[in-house]
Amino acid sequence: MPSDLDDIGPDEPIANSPEAQSQVNVAFDSVTVINDAINNPVSAEIGETLAFKVDEIDRNYRHIEVMMAKDWFVQTASTIQIDTLSTAALSGKTYFAINSSAL
């Protein structure tokens, strides 16, 4: 008989465990990176390039997408957190699509 644990790999946390909540919190680091990158212009003063920013956004929106595909992750995150993560991933994906020629 299948159980909720059947979909969990050897290194996957159980939904709503402290480890799972920690992973939700880590995903919010990607939200911050995406939002900061989109809302702040490229800064040549610190050696930042559009290519760097596009790559950074690409990695972070993809991280959110990977995490959102995990059942335990979605079961752990609140509805508001899921909405925030989804919005950031979509914003990042859109920014990447528009600016990926910089890579």
C-alpha cells in the first residue's frame, strides 16, 4: 500500500518537518535575489554586468521551480508563501526570457 513516504528520496525531508521548513526559507533567498536583481539597475561600479544579473536570475528562478515540484515542499509552504514563490519564479523567468541574449 503506497504511503506519503513513497515519494520521498533518501535525502528528502518530510513535509512540515523543521528540515522542510528550512528549505522553504532557503527558497525565499532566491525570491530576494530575483526581486533585488529586477528592481535594481546593473551597477558597473561594482563590476556587475547584465549577463551576470541574467545568469543570477536564471539560477534562482530555476531553483524555485525545482523546489515547487516537490510534494513535501508544497505541503510545507503556506498558501501565501506559494504565491510569493510563484510570482518571483514567473518574474525571474520573464526577465530571463527578455534579457537572455546578454549571455
